[in-house]
Amino acid sequence: MLKQRELQLAVGVAQARDNLMWLGAAWTMVAIGGAMNLKHTGSRVGLIPLGPLTFAGCYLYDFAYGNKLQRVIKSAGEILEEERQGGPGGTSMRFLPPVGNLMISKAEYEALFLAKTIHDDKKASE
């Protein structure tokens, strides 16, 4: 199960790196076209798409080569921990399965996930 998770994460990073290469090529073409438009017409309108493309490129670069994946995983862990601790009133309803689902009841869900958290808290305090 862990190997499958690692493989999925590696594939996601590889896809981001591939998308970054394609976006870099598109950015270059837009920059060349915008520069040619600027030279011939004097209008900077052709350079406008470089703004959003640069923003998207920075985002992809951060995911593909930066530490965005670690930040997202850390944030997801914090969200799960907050949900297991309970929201206002001690219970959180955000991740409970919908009423009438056929997979798991609310009691089974709480027994699986909340009992594990209580067990983990006891081990940490020992």
C-alpha cells in the first residue's frame, strides 16, 4: 500500500515536471509573438498573456522542484488532526460519510477513526 502511494506521488511530480516543460514552451512562443507584435505595432497587448503564464509556471515549478508537496501533505495532516480532535462542541461532521450511504455507518466510522486517535493519544502520553 505504501509503495503504491509513493508511486502515485512520484507520477504526480513527474506529470508536473512534464507540464512545466510544455508551459515553458508555450511561454516562450507567447513571448516571441508578443515581442514581434510590440516591434511591428507598438502595442503591448501581445505581452499580456505572459502574466498568467508566469504565475502558472511558478506554481508548477514549486510543485515539481520545490517543497509544495511537503507543505500540502503537512497541511492535510493538520486538517485530519483537527477533524479528529473535533470541532465546536467536540464533534466534527466534515468527514463523516453522508446519511444513507451503503459503505459505513456513522458509528462504525467513529469507531474506526476516533478510537484510533484516542489510542494514539494514550501511546503518546505514556
